[in-house]
Amino acid sequence: MTDAFLWVADVDRLHDELSTRGAIVQLPPTHQAWGTRETGIRYPDGNVLVFAAKPPSANRG
């Protein structure tokens, strides 16, 4: 099994889109202790993609 970690702008919107298309959700959108919001999607081949968004304060310039 392989995991990949990808940054996205909106974890909840992506989760909603993928789950309506039948994706296997391993981790529903979750606020992690280290400050990111993440969701995990398992593909039929066993690989997992973790999508994360940075907290709004991290995006300030």
C-alpha cells in the first residue's frame, strides 16, 4: 500500500465530490492536531491519497 499527500484548497468540497462518485473514504474530513484539515481516499488497488488544507492563518502573507 502506498500513501500520497496532496495539498488542496477545500478538503470538504473535494470529499463531497469524490464520495458522491463512489470513492472509498478512509478518513472523513478531520481537523488534525497539527493544524491541517485532512481527508483520506482509498483506491480499489489499496493505495491511499490524503488530501489536506492548511489552516486559514497559514495562508496569510
